Amino acid sequence: MTKAADAGVAAGRDRWPAGAAWMEGSYCPVEEAKISVLDLGLTRSDCTYDVVHVWRGRFYRLDAHLDRFSASMARLRLDPGLDRAGIEAIVHGCVRRAGLREAYVSMTCTRGRTAVGSRDLRTATNTFHCFAIPFVWISTPDQQASGASLWISQVTRIPPQSVDPAVKNYHWLDLDMALLDAYDHGAQLVVLRDLTGAITEGPGFNVFAYVDGRWLTPAAGTLEGITRRSVIELASEVGQPLEQGLLTAGDLRRAAEVLITSTAGGIMPVTVVDGRPVGTGTPGPLTAQLRDRYWARHEDPQYSTPVRYN
Amino acid sequence: MTKAADAGVAAGRDRWPAGAAWMEGSYCPVEEAKISVLDLGLTRSDCTYDVVHVWRGRFYRLDAHLDRFSASMARLRLDPGLDRAGIEAIVHGCVRRAGLREAYVSMTCTRGRTAVGSRDLRTATNTFHCFAIPFVWISTPDQQASGASLWISQVTRIPPQSVDPAVKNYHWLDLDMALLDAYDHGAQLVVLRDLTGAITEGPGFNVFAYVDGRWLTPAAGTLEGITRRSVIELASEVGQPLEQGLLTAGDLRRAAEVLITSTAGGIMPVTVVDGRPVGTGTPGPLTAQLRDRYWARHEDPQYSTPVRYN
């Protein structure tokens, strides 16, 4: 499949630094990666995805992302038409063709299109695509230096009874509408609550608050983030107490420190909640310690895998 | 924009009977209509759409569909970059190029892509596309002759507190997962309930049940279907009592008649609910009367508009 193309990459041709994609069986510049407007991945958002990142030429926790992606596809009864090794090869292939040392790599499996004239989902041919683009920050490095501002939205997060949040999905209208509202209030980020008023998550990130002597993060109703998992492990390593449970809006507002976690940026400090400063109003020492450890892990072979650039 | 292309259509060239689309400023066969995998309409399902149909060369209630589409876009703060007359011209243009007398015409406005390196939704350039394909039936004519089978799902419909159901949207994972489950139970269609257990809607349709001497349909928590509106008007015209209110699973199971409504098929009888026959187990006379009137309306200039084929 890729031998001839790889020769082109090795020879310096077929390099697309703005981003490379794998689409319908071959690689292309990401600008050319397009999906049919009849694909149920668009017209029903009937698809799942996962995102892994590359830092200094190494994937961070690629196995964990591939595990989660497989579980999500199984849950939605989707078949990408590729085994795990095949998907892994494409993930490497996209980064190789983009030639990026720091990248955001997204893989998606969609329901595809049903047979002509049928609406029976079981007749659909599922599709798979993948792309690598330059690294994406939810909170820019500048914002991280001073800490981001977070708004607590009135919009309710889509509940687990409707869409399983453990299956990474593109049902983001609640998140996007909440974000537009947060902008109106001068905030950069937003977090949503569940039907009981408990904090859940924001667009693409989990949230942690340091209250009453320990980190608190929602135990349920959110994506099981892999950066979230890293924070739980790292807090244990450095002896910062941490609890998974109920996080309220009140907890967020009175916290000494608040941080968010995402593959798109790692561990990022929040210093303003609902327009009021968090603690001293500057990124806190507990967050800084976790963040330093998180980035150090990116060179640890236990958590990272070198990209096959050749 | 379209003068030269229209000359081609008039001359018999540029006819695409499998479907015609309008994408990025020009017409193309629907098979070539594709959207970037980076578009937030895909990666966040941040978009809205509407569907109008053509029957015997006439649009049914085109104005009502264009009104609803405009309202949905305004609600999501989306700008298609076209005024109403521009959208209407494209809707006609797609049907003209497909050359279809019976068509399903879908128009979509997406958030588009943010500026390079930014995740700020306000930097996104919204996109618009449209396509006309051969008419689609949710319940096939064969199924309608005998009546369809409907399953009452355990999956909860995404609640209005999360995503406004009056904004026609592609958040269908709850509906699709429920439909896959319905197939497992031998049913063709599925209907979902809200958090309180009340019936809401199915994938692409509203539902009505004739119980205790009147039609009953959910008053809230569903799309404000235009075929639903037709049923409400037609029932009044022919003197069939109708009430918008709370519809329970119990009501559906003990109803004398059940029907569903959708642009994709009109008014369609349901004769099996949860594996048990509805009434006599055959399509009922009240449904038949409404259905006849519904199709007759398609030639009434008050409700229909001739396609501009030339």
C-alpha cells in the first residue's frame, strides 16, 4: 500500500508540513482530505474519533489512545476495515508525511453511507480517515503563562443516558453554544454542568479544582481523558491528594487552583472563574509541578513512542 | 453565477439524475460533493440543516422550510453568506440539474473552519452546501401498505437543555444507537423518550397516536416538523380531534392508530409497537384519510411551488 509512497517521502517529495491525511486508501495533503456530504458521519454525527499528539518526535501514550478508539468503535458497532496495526501504521504515516515534530493526530471512523435507496444503518459501509496537523493548544502558551479564564455555563451537557461520554464523539453543539456564550462574558473557555448542576467537562477538556486540601475532578459524566488519567497518576507520584467525585460550581469558584487537561495542550492552568480570580489569580505551584512532570514524561519510553519518520 | 451553467442544463448537458449538489460556489454531481475533514460541521457537528421535498415537480411548503432554516442558522449564529433568495435559487438549481420530478433536497450551513492555529469559533468562516437526490422514504411504500413496526427505546433523547430540538441538527447518535437496538428486536423504526419517560420523536420523524378519541402528539421536546404541522392542520380540516400534550409509552401501546410524519415520506402508518399490533394490526382509516389529503395538497398552489426546471 505505502511502499512506493514512502519512497517518495524518503526522497523528500510528498511532504506536507501544513498537514497530511489518509483518506479512502491513500495519503494526501490535509487540504485535500474531504468526506462525502452524504456520509452519516456528517449527516448524523454517527462516528467516533480519537486524538493523539506528538511531542519532540514521539507519540504520547499512543497505545492508550488506540485502546480507547477501538473500544469506542466497538460500542458504536463500527468497523474501520483495518486492524490495530493497520491504524497504527497510518497514524505514523500521516505524521511522517507531514514531517512534523509536534503534531495533533486525529483518527475518525464514520458510519459511512447506506446502500442506495435504503435508510437501514446495517447496509452502511463504514469509513476511516486520519490526519496529522501542527500541534493544537486549547489554551495558547501565552494564555498558559498567565492562566486562562473559564466560564460556568447554563447549558446542560448532553447526558450519558443520551450519548455515552466515554465514546469520544462529535456531539458538540451544547459545548459550542456554551463557548459562544462564554465569549460574550469575556471568558476564553467554558465548562458545562449536568442535569443536577454538577460540573462535567468543557469543549475537549476535563477539569480539576484544588479545594479543601485535595484535587477534585468529576468521577462520571465526562470523557475518560488520557491527560486526565496522567494527572491522576502524577498527583499520586508527587503526593498531591486527589479525589474523583462530585465537583460543584461552588468548588470551582472557591478553589485554590484550577486546571484543565486535554491532548490539545496537556495540563493548563485556569486563573479566572466566572470573572473572579482563582486563589492568587496566577498559575499555582501544584499545577506547575504536575505540568513539569507531564512534559517530562514525553521522553519516557514507558509513555511515549518514537514516530517512524523513515 | 449560473447563467452559463444553466445554458448547459437547458442544452441537456450537466444533468445528474443520481443527484446534484451546490458546493463551494458551484454545482457538481452529488458524488463529488465533499466537505473538509477539518470543518467544524463534521468535527463538532456544529451546523444546522433543513430538508424540503419535491413531488411531481413541485416543492412542498418551501417557504416554511426556508423560514425554519433561517431561524436555525440565526439561533446558532451561523451566516451562510447568501440571502434567502440566493438559497432558494440554489435549491431550485440542484433539482434542475438533477432533473428529478421527485426529490429530497437538503441544505446545510456549517461553522466551517477557524483561522489557522486558532480554536476561537468567532474566527470561523461558515459554509453552505445543498444537494438534491432521488426521493427518500423513511418507511418504504411496501412498508406503508402494511404499516411499519416501531420500537420504544430505552435510550433517552438528547434533552432541550443540551441541544434545542427546534434547531434541526445532526446530533443523532442517540437516535442511531436506539435504531440499531430496534433492529435487534425485529423492528423497522424506533422512538425515544425524554428524561421523564414521555415519548419524544424518532430518527427524522414526529409521532402521533389515536387514543381516547383523539390524536395525541408531543407538545414539546421534539423538532417542530413541517409534516407534523400539516397533520395538525389536516386533522382540523377533516374534523379529527387532535391534542398536543404528553404522549406516554402506554398511550402508544394502547392506541387505535399510530402514524409518523417526516419530509422523507410524509404521513406513514405504524401497525406494530413493541412487537404487538396497533388496533387491528392494519393501517387505519383515520391515517388513510389524512394521508390522502396530504398528498392532494402537493398540487395546491397554497402549499406547493413549481420547480424552475428551465
